[in-house]
Amino acid sequence: MDTSSRRTFLGVCLGGVVAGFSAAVLWPLYRYLAPRSGGELTTRVVIAEKDVPEGEAKFFEYAGASAVLVRKKGGELVALSAVCTHLGCIVQWEKEKQDFLCPCHAGRYTPDGTVISGPPPKPLAKLPFSVANGEITVG
Ligand code: FES
């Protein structure tokens, strides 16, 4: 193999490695950041009441985004968007503290979605729901 064809061969190999690495890194990033498209958006979700015990939260998909049902201490139910109002990360339920924490910039919300601290500019959006026959219907 002469020098020129060796360079060409190495160039092709290096190009393949760079293309593979780029695809491995950029595709998951694109899938994470891109808005969801296609398929039906679920605008009505039914969850058994027993699946949301007192002091716990249940996350689910609603209208193409993450949502959460919380049964506060004392039994009151709340349905919220789980999308942080700062930059759109998904909040996490902290059972011990009975609040929501946004892992991206440490925004905190009460179980009602009210901002406690951090950068979120407004509360988590409330979702309509009803309870009948042991089932919670969101939407
Ligand atoms: S995205 Fe939630 S605090 Fe920044």
C-alpha cells in the first residue's frame, strides 16, 4: 500500500469513527430535546385511586408531556404538569420533604405546584381531574 492509498484508507476509517461517534452522541440528544410528534396524544388518563397513596406521587404521560398526581398528607388529590416552568425539566417528587424538586436548577414546588424557591417563574400547571368508582380520571 503506497502512502497516498494509506492516507485515503486512514481518512475513510477516521471519517467512519467520527460519523459513528457523532451519531451515538447527537441522536440521543436530538431525541431528548425534540418535541414529540406523531401518534395520538393522550388527553384522558385513568389511574386507580389505590395507586396514589397518601403522601405519594404518581407520574404519567398526559397530552404528550409528563404529569403527576399527588395525594397530599390529609388525602387531598392534586393533578399537575410535571414540566418545570423554568426551562422544562421534569420535576421529581421528594416523599420525605413532601415537595417537588427540579433536578436541573434546584427549583422547588409545594405539592400544589406553588414555587417555594429557585428560578421557576410560575407554579406548575394544574390539570383537571375527577374521581369516581375508585378511579381518578385526568383530563
Ligand atoms: S428547569 Fe427547573 S429549575 Fe431550571
